[in-house]
Amino acid sequence: MARLLAIDGLNIVRRVYEASPEPDSAEKAEIALRHALSSFRNLITDHRPSHVLPAFDFGGATWRHALYAGYREGRDPMPAPLRAALPQFYAKLQGIGLCPVSLPDVEADDVIGTVVLRWLGEGRGEAIVASTDKDLHCLIDNGALLWDHFKSEWHDHDWVERKWGVSAAQLPDLLALMGDATDSIPGVSKVGAKTAAKLLRTYGSLDAIMAGAGILKDTLGETLRKERDMLYLSRQLVQLKTDVRIGVSWNMLAWEQ
């Protein structure tokens, strides 16, 4: 059976780079990318895909910044030495037969979401996403599995339920309610993961929560009504864009065993 392996490239590269306490330097970047390349090879060896999508953030502003100027404002920029070394890393990936994809105005998550849903929608086979990114876990609802390369563990429906107390399909609504400090997504004031999960278990969806918010007389109901616009903006920000024009064919992503 055909199997797509979608690799969230910077999810691996940045974690490997930041694992070293050494100060930023070209040498640190070179060592980190050498280890990252080994991680890519190990992922392919372990999962034996027929197709591989290495997706990377292009950098700079995206469609999410156009929606919300504060998006990712608290995130540290990529260290300059690492950014400078990425083109050579992409060349090495191409040298071993991979086709790295990095597109302006969208994030790697959007590229992965588009390709994985297209793959599954066409009934081509299994889809594995190598990432720890919360946003990508909603793809489990469509039949994908997520692999945590750093903990060597699978993330499936049961894992999502245990971790967040909601289904994979409800994850975007959960993140919209609780916000995501990593990406500076505000969510609703004083609504954390437990409260968000309780609301979703009770009502089922964000729209249903807001339909019932009018009869909630407590502080939570008042906050939901007051911050309705920001809540729905947060929902747009956490949602994957799945209609990206990728510009690569399945043949270009095919992996020669």
C-alpha cells in the first residue's frame, strides 16, 4: 500500500538546533542540520513511505498576519546562522531524492494539511505526519496519524482525547477558545484548556457554544459574548488552509526505495 510521510521540517530542525546550549553560530547551525538530516533519513527508514513531503515555513508574513497583525509577535525569530544555512540543507535533501516544499504567504502546516487531505481524499493510502504541532493533530480526524519523532510515539484519536479531553475534530475549536501563546493567538480571556474542553464536551462545537452563550448568566457567558469577534478570529487563525497551490506532483514526491 502507498504511504505518504509528511515531515514538518522546521519542527525537527529548530528543536534539534535549540537543544544545544551553545551560542548561535554557523558551526552550531551546521551541526544541527547534520543531525536533522539524519532524523529525516531515520523517519524514512522507519516508516518506509512511498511518497515523502518535507514541508518548511517560507518565512516572513503570511495570510494569518494579514488577518491579525499580532500573530506570532511574541515568537523569537529564527537565528540568523540557521536561516542562512537552510538553502544548503534543502539542497542536501534534494541530493538524497527528496523534494522540499516552502511557499510564500502560507505555513508548512497549510502545505501539509493540503497535501495530506488531497492524498487521503484520493484514496491513495496511509498518511503519516511527523510533527508535534498542535494544529496538525486535527488531521487525525481525516484518517492521518501523527508521529512524535522525539518521543517515538504515535498520536491517534485516543491520544488526542487523553491529552486535550476532546476529539481531533474539535481541536481547532479548543485552540480558538483557549488561545495559543506560541503563536500569540488570544482566544478568550481566562478560558484555559480545561474550561474549553468542558464547553466542547457540553455543546459539541464553537457555534453551539456561542448559540448557548446568550443564556449563560455567569462571568463566562458574559466574556464569551463580549469577545465573540476575537474568538472567531482566533478560530480562523488556528484553522489549516487546505486549498494551497502546491506546485508539485505525486511523482515529484515519490520516494525510490
